[in-house]
Amino acid sequence: MTLAGLPPDIEPESPVLSWASQSAQNDEEFLVAFKTDSTHFKIIRRTTEGTQAKTYAILPRRTTP
């Protein structure tokens, strides 16, 4: 599922987490991923044991010689 329509000047984390939390049933786990800037994306996982988050760099595309 895609969350679309956020204005470009809005940081996505809060609306994404709000949407996922409201969509989850009771203590249902969820995993969301979203672009944080032009070179990074973030993955957030919520379980009954807590929330984990990590940001990853987007590697440049390899070119074949």
C-alpha cells in the first residue's frame, strides 16, 4: 500500500507512523519504509516488544564496464 499526497515540505515520518498505527489492528505488527531525502530511506518496524527504526543510504547504481 502506498501513502501518497504528502506535500514535499512535510517530513514523512510522523504522518507515515500515524497512518500505520491507525491501520493496524490492536497490537498488530507493522513495517513501513519511506524516503527521507534524495540519498536515504528509513524502515520502521513496530512489534509488541517495541519499535525499531534504521536509516539506510541509497547506493549509487553500478555501471557495467
